[in-house]
Amino acid sequence: MSAIASAPVRLVLFGGFFSRQGPFFGMRIDLNRPALLVPTICTLFVLSTIGCASLRKQKIVPDSIVSCRQMSREGVAAMELGQWECARELLVEAVRMSPTDIDARRHLAEVLWRQGELRDAVIHMEAAVRLDSRHAPTLVRSGEMLLGVGAVDRAMNRAEEAIALDSALAGAWALRGQVFRQQGNSERALADLQQALRFSPHEAEVLLATAEIQHSLGRHQRSLTTLHHLLDVYPPGEEPQRALWLEGLVYNALERRTDAVESLYAATLRGEPKAELFYQLAETQKAVGQPGAATNSLRQALALDAGHQASQILLAQLEGAIPSKRGSLLLR
């Protein structure tokens, strides 16, 4: 027998055809061993037909769903660019094409919420919940929206459903904490918010709500610790007004007046100016012996709200027009 005839032949299947070279699933057929040839070829035949069978089983996605998903993606892109009306038009059309598309419903709800159409937003988010009632983040967002429109009991139900599905979901605990807070149950609210922080310790809104409740309960040092944790989340100069304002109030409660002036003044440089904030800054400036600065702050308060009565009284006190006891005389 010649060398060519005696050499083992390796037969492999590639692209639906037998070939003399190249691996296929790591299998080799040796024609010099006929006892193995038939079962091996049968195995290869079965494997080669699996692809065809799987193709036959694949479902063709309807054009309406394809178009819905494309419009939904475009709508999200418009949201990210702040083009809310464009996003709304795209997402409304996406939902029209495929009313059962959960993502399109959720995104449309967010756009409507952003545009102030709260009840329509709730309707679409509730529709998303009905489409997938076991998706805990959707339950949480639905609960947040329900709480925002005053449906407190329904929001509580959503929070408890989400906790039952995923007890490690920070948003679910935070939602229930906010519901308890709205119901006036500060202790339960604080417990749930602190539980949320166990799972997501840097969540700014939860930290701020926790600090506010601690302050309202007279736990000023704990509130200050929470606030410092919150403020550390932000780069210098980007701290939110509400957090700095609360820090000033907490410092005042701890009788750290100089620190309070610093925090309240910083708060006036952030966000929209508010007459009450300038008034509280003026009170604190007066307490640390800065009557000139207090007068300037009060004038800023009255420039924002000429009818701010507390600022009128304090300014008159500083200018010597009325006795210094607060509230003893109102300006006419």
C-alpha cells in the first residue's frame, strides 16, 4: 500500500459539507477505522441539522415592535439632550406602535413627569407595572410617582411589593421611608431611610431626608454627621442649597453661630435666592455681632419679597425704628 493510501484521512464537517481539513467541534473521522465511521457521521449529521431546526423555531419580530424599539431609543437620546418635546413625540408614537412595550411606557412616563403632566405619567408607569409586576425598580418608580400626586396608600403598597421582591433594593426602603414621613411617622421613616443607606450609602436624596428628620427630632449632632457625609459627595462649590441651608440651621441649634453664618451664606450663593434664607442668615449675623451684614441680608430678602414680614421687623429693629423684642411691633 502506498504512503498516500495508508495515511489516515480526517473528514470534518464545515459549513454543511465534508472537508478533508479543519476542525469541527473537535471531532475527527478516521476512514481507516470503519467501526467508528458510521456512528460518527450520524452524530455529525444530527449536529448539522440542529442549526436548521433552530432557525425554523425562531420567531420573526413584527415590524411594529422593531419600529417601537427604534423610536424608543431615539426618544431616550432626545431625553439625554434635554429635548423633552421631541422625546415625548417619539415615545408617544413608540407606545402607539407597541402598547405592550415596557421600556417605551417607562420612558414616556418619565418625560410626562418632567413636563409636569403628573397624572398622565402615573397612568403610563402603572401600565408598565401591569406589564411586568415583578420588576422591583418599576414598582419603586411607580410608588414615587404615586406619592408625588398624593396617593399615599397606593405608594405604600408599591413600596412593600418592591421590598418583598428585592429586600436589598435601596430605592424600595427609601420609598417606604418617604411614605412614613408623609404620614407623620418620623421614627419609622428614619429607620427605613437608614436601611436604604445600608444598601446605597451615597444616595444624596436619602442622606438629605435622613438629616432633615434627625434635625426635626432634635438629634442635631447626628444630623450634622449625616450632612457632612452628604456634602462630601459633591465637589467643592457644587453643594446643593438645601443641604447647606440645613447645615446652617443645625449649627444654629448646636449654638455654633459662626459656622452657621458660613453655611447660610454659602447657601445664598447656590440655586434660586429665597427671602427666608436671607432672613435666617441675617438673624444669625445679628447674633454674632454683624449688624451691617445683617442689614444687607435683610434688604436682599425684601428685594425678593417686599412683604416678608419677619425681615421687615428685624430690619426695623436694626435701624432702631422699633424695640428689639421680636414681634413686639409690626411695621405699618
